[in-house]
Amino acid sequence: MSVSRKTGIHLLEMDIGSPFIPGGGKDGGESPVAGKSKDFAAGFEIKAHSHRTTQLLYAVQGVMVANTDAGQWVVPPTHGLWLPAGTVHQVRMVGEVQLRTLYFQPATVADLPNQCRAVGVSPLLRQLILAAIDVREPYTADSRDGRLMRLLLDEIAVMPNLPLRLPYPTDPVLLSVCRGLVARLEDAEPLSSWSERLGIHAKTIERRFLRETGLTFGQWRQQARLITALERLARGDKVVDVALELGYSGPSAFATMFRKHFGVQPSAYFHREKESA
């Protein structure tokens, strides 16, 4: 999937056959858990690749936009992205990003979810991640570092799943619909118009959306708008501009939907993330 430096959603341009790229030596290690830190400039893109290990991506500063063949995630500083081993993914940086990555041998996290997901990172987990980055390999299970990693795994096991994903369908017809929606997020064109254009009953399209994404047609468009809004707000765009460009009648309507979904006003979202980070 080639992603431009512009903000927005990029549907299924990923080359799933992309080569494996090692995690800076961490993939080939024997330790159950290992860490790595790297800072990136604004707009930098990590091209599509995969790892032998499961990863937790966490940005101390900045916002990441990650894509896999299953969807797109916007990941603020108080959140992480869980990537099971073998997941082809790419990451784009919104602003300067201080990335801290944990690598887990698959057997170490065999009981944890095997799907890519956005997760909440508690203050305790954040400190454990930062401490894990400084651990030198190899370490033994009964050492201070080994005990730290066990506590880290305990916290990883209770990370909450968060609604920061835009799921991608695989049905070619739905993909064409989704591409059309993404190209005109400000457009309120109803499902009936797509039904007439495609020659497919609206109820059939709705059933396919639910089956492949877990969302209705309207919910998918709303999620696409909110995911795009998060990225634009992270970039520093004004709330009023984001609201109007995404098809809301005004900032108030946008704020109502945003608060319903994320629990806070759009103007406060990243302010809250910075305070929590």
C-alpha cells in the first residue's frame, strides 16, 4: 500500500507480497520481549513490511496512521497498536514521532488476541514500556529485567481495545463504494443512489457491509469521517475547518458526533492525550 504524505484514507493499495523487514535485530533474538526506540520526522513513512515477532507500537510523542489489509488506525500518544506476527503493515507519521516498539516472541503472547487492534496504554504500562526499551539483552527470567518484562506482559494482557479502526472490506463492489465515499467524505449521498448506480438492491449492499466490516453503510462513512478528523486535528487543523470539510453542518454537529464517539470535545481530545502521556 503506497501512502502519500497527505492526510486521508488510502484503501487497499498495499502490496501484501512486500518483503520481510527485520526489526533492527529484535526479530531474531531469543528474549521473550525486547524493545527499540526510534524517532521520525513529520510525514515520514515506514513502507509496507512484516515481522516474525508480535509488536506493540507506542508513540511517546506524535500521532501514527497505520494501515494493514484489514483497516486503518489513527494512534495518538496514549494509545498503542498491537500487531500480531506476520501482519503486513505500514506507518505514516503525523508530526514528529518518538516511537517506542516492543517485540514479543509469538509463543510469549500466544494467549493474547491475534488481530491488529488499537489499545489503551495506561500510565503504568507507559512507564513499563519506557523501562523495557532500556533493558539490555540477554536477560534471565529471575533477574530484575526478567521480572519487569513479566509485569509488562501482565499489563499487556489487560489493555483495553479502542474504536480507532476503519475496517476495510474485501468485496470488490464494496471497495468501489468505500473508495467513492472516501473521495467525497463531505458528500451525504444516500445508499439508494449507490444502489441505483450499481444495480444492486440497497439491502444487499447493507448486508455485505455488515458481514465484511461489522458496520452499516452509514456507520462506515461516519467512522471514515471520524478517523480522518482525528488525523487532521492531530495535524493542527481548526475544528471548524475539519467539520465543514467532512460534511457536517457546522462545528456543533461535528462536536456532538465526536463527543459521542470519543467522549470529549474535538478541541480537547489531543490536549487530553498530551496531559495523559
